[in-house]
Amino acid sequence: MMQQPACLTPPPARLLVETAPSSPFLFTKSSASHCRLAQTVTATRPPHSDWLGLATPPGAGGGGGGSMAAAAGSMAPEEVEEALGLFTGIGLSEAKARETLRNGALSALLRRAVLQAQSALGPALDKATGTLLYNAAARLRDPKHLGFLVGYIARREILTDLQLSAALEYVRNHPVEPLDAVDFEQACGVGVCITPEQIEEAVEAVISEHRAELLAERYHFNMGVLVGEARSRLRWADGKTIKNEVDLQVLHLLGPKTEADLEKKPKAAKARPAPVEKQKAAVVENGEVGTETRSLLEQLRGEALKFHKPGENYKTEGYVVTPNTMALLKQHLAITGGQVRTRFPPEPNGILHIGHAKAINFNFGYAKANGGVCFLRYDDTNPEKEEEKYFTAIRDMVEWLGYQPYAVTHASDYFDQLYTWALELIRRGQAYVCHQKVEEIKGHNPPPSPWRDRPVEESLLLFEDMRKGKFGEGEATLRMKLVMEDGKMDPVAYRVKFTPHHRTGDKWCIYPTYDYTHCLCDSIEHITHSLCTKEFQARRSSYFWLCNALDVYCPVQWEYGRLNLLYTVVSKRKIIRLVETGAVRDWDDPRLFTLTALRRRGFPPEAINNFCARVGVTVAQATMEPHLLEACAREVLNEQAPRAMAVLEPLKVTITNFPAPKALEVLVPNFPADESRGFHKVPFQPTVYIEETDFREEMDKGYKRLALGQPVGLRHTGYVIAVQNVIKDPSGRVMELEVTCTKSDVAEKPKAFIHWVSEPLACEVRLYERLFLHKNPEDPSEVPGGFLSDLNPDSLRVVPNALVDSSVLSARPFDKFQFERLGYFSVDPDSKEGKVVFNRTVTLKEDPGKA
């Protein structure tokens, strides 16, 4: 049935392979006449993967800081026209060619590829070859292999996109030259000849396997199944040729389509699933949680995120490969045994907030999900702002969320090694001592340092003088010679600070910066996945650059989106202002969304972890409503918080016909949905207290609780009460009710049952609402007067004389209860003997008025 062969036999001619410079770094002069780093052949910003972390290919546009200028903007008109002619000559539309020109990295690579191909095939290239050249330039991660791949395309040895994809995968997995040509050709199907007979036989075999289904369903059968299975048998066969053969053989088997074949296939009715129990919130153990969506650990399995495997850092988009990379990775694997290693690196200068909870879950959770370990590393490089209480609080919160660090380390543990490396960086000509003031180097277009090219020996002496305290603060810094992705030039590595360090004392008066410290500490600890929020993407180039400039193991930095909440602020500076102005009591005020505040308010750690799981780990920033966190709290507390009864605004009720001479004991289930979890006893006597709002003298339409002429049931007692007399004070306020009671099995069924207390304990109850009135209190367009002008005057209501049943007598701080019909409450640390204080965590149901 086949007419033409699908043969991939190469022609005999061979081309000289163009190679990129062997050095891993290429320095060029920019328009501002200063040195700019270009990684490998080009200085493209490290690209981003489709879901999380790394890179837009050079062809996808994107902004590459200072290192990826728009080519068309810097070319003369005749050069633009020449490039347009070159690109349209390989089949690109003029619009696509102009779009390509806007990407300096891609246009440079594509020009190289086209010129190399033209030198072998002549100036006229067919569209198929042009498409392969474009895809090679756009998708190639390491440009030094471009000439190698173009040679195969020009020799007609790579003919299909399928082969090109295999070739790109091969060079990605083999970053060190020279490549094994025989192994490469075998992996890419070079020289493989697929005959018409082979395609015919493969399709016949697949159709034979599905013959019965085809005859039954005829043209309603999914023909894509046949094409896919045939392609799996003949990897390098042309997909279009296989499809044509499938169509031909199916026609031969079934004959032409009938009217019935042309009718749309009726959709099968979906079977209604049997009712299932609502999923229960799981207890967290080291962060593993069960939710209605996939658990966090399921989301963090390595395959789900498409992260690199330990030791395969070089397979990551944008990762810089040097001649020593593979040897360093081999040493790394020998030390770690191939184990995933992450780290959570907070600055110990404030309390962790809800956004940190996502970072904790991601770093510790990813390690746990993949059989690895996670370090808790304090980034203690700024002694002016660090306090011991923050170190303690951070570890407490990590452990409260259910995680145990593999090791607790400090950046200061490595100060000696970092200083030694700084000297080496100077010796290698990659760092210099600078005397520009802080205000001079701020922003994205600061003037170049006049000290950038000072002699190495001079910088070494001056850096030693910095260490010895011979310069005042701000008089000298050590700067690294690179341009970051956001255009920031020569970031500072060390600065002078005459502040004693909480761990090293007065040993140092120079301290390293985040840009210098972070990647090197990751290297020392052999971190495999350095997980950061998106704002650190602009530092990724310096991360790779610094490790490679010092020739040390280079981990991979991956970025993910921050987690923010509406109706709150989490900035340390702004929380301090709230405390100073008396708007909140301290960092753990339950109206804040610091982790200590959430714990104090009564949010279980499981709820916070569940919330992070539902938000998910994506590259986009997530800004969530607080009520989503509250919903997670309700789910967990419903399973964890035993029931009790409390009355916030008590109204005395006397039962005039109490059925016993002394108090009765009522058994109340701790969890009504599961009585196997036990009961507690509550006294029931002639005097009880109910909520003031549960009584009205006059009934309104729809009112179902206690009123004159309308009895109600008392929960758990088995009695119904009816009002006989209303006692008021001189002002007319109701002070007491006299009622009679009737057994519920003989009384008419009441419209409602209300909670009550008897022989209660006095307590204080604190009811919380949102701290701010607007969703974005820091946004001047929403709140022109600033966040302090947006405070909600009703964010806290204290009920000083509430009553609660005696079952909570032995409660301790942070114990949690569901007060029936009122909400979930937690014991506050302010509690003292004789006066328990409760914080309302959340109401039983979401307030419908909340947006």
C-alpha cells in the first residue's frame, strides 16, 4: 500500500563542526564601557520551565536584565534588513522574523545556524530545514553545541522534529565535550531507514489487536490509539505517513463511512457516584496532610515538579557547565549518596508569618516527599537586626508545623570559609574593593565604579584593611564583577559593620551579604534544590556565577510564587509600627497573621499546612482571602476540638419545677458525630444560664428560640422549658426568667434547642475580626492615608464576664474547644487560676458578609 520510503539515510558529505569558545565565561564590553558577564556563548537570563522554576527559551521573548538587549534596537537599519532577509529566507513570516530580532540571544544563535547551513547547502534553504534550524536555536540550552547540531541538520541526518527533540535531549544530558558521535547518532535515529513495508506491517499488527473494537464501533473508534501504538513500534517513522497508512487500512477494513458513522457518538451517561463520607482532615506528621485536593507531599513528588534529580544539575535550563562541573557533581554525589537536600534559610530578625509557612512546607515537604533532608539555616549576616528571641521563635514555629530539621546551621558557621573564598575571588580578578557610597550604587543604572579595574594586589591589601577595621562603615565594600538579571551591576559581597555578632562576638567587623553568602552556604551544605520565592529570580545569575567563579559545587536555584493574604500586613517594619502605636499588643496578637499569632488565636498547624497544600506550589504569586484559611481551620478543629457549652451574655433562668431534689449530671458527647470518643459530665440544676439573645418577649416571624408562648429544648438534658414569668430591673431590662420544664418525650417537639450552662466557670472571651477594613491596606489607591488609617475599630471585642461549663476546668494554654453554637475557641496564655481566657479562632460557619 505504501508509495514512498521514509528513509533517514545520511548523504556522505561531512561538514566542519563549528564550536563555541571553550571558556565557560565570555567577557564583553557593554555600551557603558564596563565589563558584562556572558554565560557560555550568550548572556541570556536563565530560562523558566513550564510549571516552576527555570526558563523561557531564548526564542520566547522575555526580559533578560541588562544582558539580553533587543537586537533590533542596537542594529543599524541595513543590518536589520539583512537579518530580516536571512530569517524570512528560511520560511519565517516577516512578523515572526521581527519578533525574533527583538530577542538578542535567539537572533544571534539563529544567524549563526543559518549561515553555517548556507555554507554547506547554498543560500536557498527549504522551509523544513529552516524550521529545524529555528527550533534548534530556540530550544538549545547550551549554545556551544549549536554548530554540532546544525551540522547534522545541514547534512540531512536530522530530518524530523522528533529526531531534533532527541538530539536536544542528548546534548542536555551530555554537557561535557567531546560528544560521542556514534552514541549520539544511535540516540537520534541518524541513518535509520524505515521502509514502507515496516510501516505497513506495524499498522496491520495494531489494527489486528483492535479488530473487534473497530468492527463494533467502526469510525466512532478513537483512531489516535492506532496511530500512537504504531508510532511506539517504529520510533523514527514519520507520524504523517503512519496516519495515512492507518486511514488506508481502516478504510480497507470498514469500507466507506455510512450515515450512522457520520452521526455524533452519543455521550455515555455519567454514573452518579455513591454518596461518600466527607473527607476528614488528617493529622499532620512532619507536614504530611490529607485534604480534599492532593496532599502537599503528592504535589511535591519530584516527578510532579519536573525538578532535576540529584547530581543532574546540568540538565536544568540555564545551568552553567564548566570544565570542572562533572567532577564536582561526582564529588557531590559521593558526599550525599544521591539524597535530596533542601534548606529553609530565614533571617533571624523577625517573626515568621503565613508566607513563611508556605516556604517551610515547600522546603521541608519537598525533601520529605523525595526521601531527602532539609536544613534549618539561619541567615545571620546582619548583626544589627538579629536577636536571640527570633532564633528561638523560628525553630519553635518550624517544629510546631510538624517538621524536624536535619541540622540547624548558621551562615556564621562558615564565616572563615567565606572570607577565604572572598580572597580567592579577588585573586581571580572577579572582585574588587570599592569606595562608592551606598546612595551612589542604588538603583538599576548607577555609575560604573572608578575602582573596578584596580590591581588585584591593591584590592587584597584594602580588603585586609577592611577586616582589621581601618575603614569606617560605608567607606569601603567588596564588590563582585557581574551584572545581575535585573540590571544591577557588581553587587556587594562584603560591607563594614562595627556591630558585635551574637555568635562570633567582635571577631569580625566585615559581614558578607545575601548575594555572596547564600549560594556558597548552599554549596558547603551540598544542597540539591535551592528553593526561593520569585523575587530572588534576579539573583539566579549571580548564584551560578559565584559558584563557578570559585570552582565549587553549584546547586540549582528554583523559584516559586509567594503566598500573600488580603486584609493584613506582614512586613516587619509595619508590624513594629502597629505595636508601637498600640494598634496590636505584640507580634503574637491574634489579629495578625504571624505564625505565633495564628497559634495564639488557635489555628492548628494542620490547618495551616492544609491551606498551603490547597494553595499549591506554583510559579505565580498567590494572594488569598483569609476565609480560605479559616475554612481549613474549621475542617481540622471539627475533628480535634471537643465540645463544650459557654454563654457570652448570660441570662439567668430558674426552673421552678426542677424534677430532682439536687443537681443532675448530664452526659455530653465530646464529639457528637462519634460518641466512641467519649463523654464529659455537666451539672444540671434548677438555675441555668442561657444567651440573652436566645430569648425574646415578642416573637418575630421566623424566630424559633425561647419566647413567651414558645418553648425550647435544652441541649443534652432531655427537657423542654417554657417561660412562665419575666423578671426585669427598674429600667425594664430582662434580668431573669422563671420557667417550667417538661420531659421532651411527652412535650410537643420544640422548634429549636439552645445551649446553656449550670454551675459554670467565669471566663473572659476575646472575639476577633479583621484588623483592616480594606483588602490591600498598603495600597495607596485603596487607602490613601496609609495602613495605620485603615484599622478596623471593631477588630477586637472583649467579653469579660462570660460563663463556660466546668468540663474545661483543667484546660491549658492552646487547648481548643468547640463552644456549641458559637464557634471554635482556644485557651490564651493570659489565662490564670480562677479566670480562663479564650480566643475565638473562627465561627462555626463562614460569615456570609465576608467577601
